[in-house]
Amino acid sequence: MRGKDIFEYRVPRSGLTYSPLLHWRLVAKWAEYSWPEWEKLEPDLQAFEIAAYETHMQAEAVLHEEQRKKAEQQAKRGKSGSPPHRPRRRR
């Protein structure tokens, strides 16, 4: 296994909330179901798709956060990735 376990990451939360209906519609769209198709699915399959969607979104958030941290570190070091240039002392 390579890298850190996804469950060890603590991604900052936005605090954004929305209705369960919107969440289900987003899941249906992500899973490529029309809304009428989604409504006809068995509850177990809906639950599976919801879990898959939430896992996918969490993984995307983790990757985004790691990219943000890496970009922040590179910005601190300068664009080249090396430590910032320090002028020489004059003697």
C-alpha cells in the first residue's frame, strides 16, 4: 500500500449544508441516473450509490487539500521549489 490511509486525513469542513433532496439529486446525477430512474431504485442500491458518492467526494477533498498544501509550500520556497535566494553578506 502506498501513501497515507484516507481515513487519517482531516480535511477542513466548509460548514455548507443543504437539503437531503438536493444531496440525492446530486448523487443521482453523479451516478448518471435520471431523477425518475433514481426514484425507482431499491433503497439498498440508493444507499450504495450515496455511499460511493460521499466516498468519492471525500477522496477528492483529500487530494485537493494535499495539492493546496503542496502549492503553499512551493510558494514559500519560490517557484523553482528551492529555498528562497539569500543575498550574500558583504565583508
